[in-house]
Amino acid sequence: MKSGLAHILACAGTLLVVGSANAADVYSPVAPETQQLVTEQGWTFSVAPYFWAAGLSGEVGQFGLPPVDVDASFSDIFDHLDFGAMAIGEARYDRYSIFGDIMYSKISGSAGTPRGILASSAAVTSETFAGLIGAGYSFIETDAGRLEVVGGVRVWSVDNDISFSGGILDGVSASDGATWVDAMAGLRGNYSITPKVYLTGWGLVGAGGADIDWDVAGAIGYRFNDRISSVLGYRALGVDYSDDGFVFDVVQQGPILGLVVRF
């Protein structure tokens, strides 16, 4: 029973995968080439969905059980992914910006237990939401690019449900989860190497409910024309949260790939 349940809980710990945070979190490599609407008042608006093929490693503890180690590749996570979505939006005026990033994922899985005495199988459904809102100021801005200092708040919410079938625990279910808030600060920027090729990236670190919350990424983009561009990069995000037996100490990392169409 212990090894089967640990496997399910390890799957539950992988829920922060999608298509990626920041997390995602403040400056998506896709953002420079997203749809933009400029008002007469000088505001510029942009929106961007993006994909992050992240694996996950670390330690997860829930339901009052000892923490278990998690080490899952993106393909392992994708096998259990029911739904995932991420998007970033930004409003900019002159050197000032307001931005938001939302990521949500839902995974589920089940596993049989070794002897089937307490239960013949256990099923877990896990949902994670992470939303960031913040503001920035470009202290360096040229025709080729900008470097911006940013600050914001990230809200995390992790909810897990487990249910048992067969054995003594047949029909028994339980829920466990946590919600917390972290203050974040850092830098983001982009730089055009040529009219078609550009670099972009960000670095954030913070704490609050979590002992530490960090996010770094770098990417290179290529503009095919005024409407379509592609982006390729790498991103890593880590968070270390624990409270009353609930442990979520994980690192996500993997490539970012985007194809952006402007309308």
C-alpha cells in the first residue's frame, strides 16, 4: 500500500507543468511578439499564451504522510495531464508596465496497492493555480531593447483529492491543499540582435508563505514577418513551501517553445 500510494502522491506533485510561469512569471519569451493594441492615450497592450515542457523534481508531502521524492520528466507528467493553460498579459505606458501571468493545471492518476488489504487501488486528482501580478519600470531603454526592474505578488493554490477502492478503505476519500502568497522582485529585459533576431529573459526571487520562490529564463526569438515569430529558450522555477505537514519543495525546468501570431 505504501509504495503504490507514494507513486500516486509523486504524480500529484507534478501538477505545475504546463506550458509554463511563470510562473511564466513576468516576462514570457513570447511576449515581445504578441498581439499589440496601441491606444490614442499612448498605452500598449499585449497578450500571449505559451508552452513550457517542464519536468519536475523535489519533495512533496501531503495527507499526513511522510514526504516523498519526485523526479518526473515532462513526458511522465504529460501522461497524467488532464488540462493545462498559461497566459501572460501586459499594459505599458512609456517606461512603466503592469503585467499579469496565470498558470493552471489539473492532473490525475491511479495505482494499485501491493497487497490490496487496506485498498486495492488509490486515485489522486491534483489542481494547481499560480497567478502573478506586478509592475515594472524600464531604467534602461534604447531602440534595441530595454532592461526593467519589476516587483509583484504571486499567489499559489494547490488542491489534492485522494480516493480508495477495495479493501478496508473502500469508498474513503480525503482532501489536502494549501494557498499562500509570495512577494517577488527582479529584472526582465529584451534585446534585438538584428531586426529579426532578439534575446529575452527574466530573473525573479521572493518569499512570503514560501521560504523561497524563484524563476529564471532566457530565450532567443526569430521574427518571420510582422505577424509571425518563433521563440526557443529554457526556464527554471523553484518554490519551497511547507506548513502543518503539507510540503511542496520542487523545481521545474525545461525548454520553452513558442510560435506567435499577431493579428
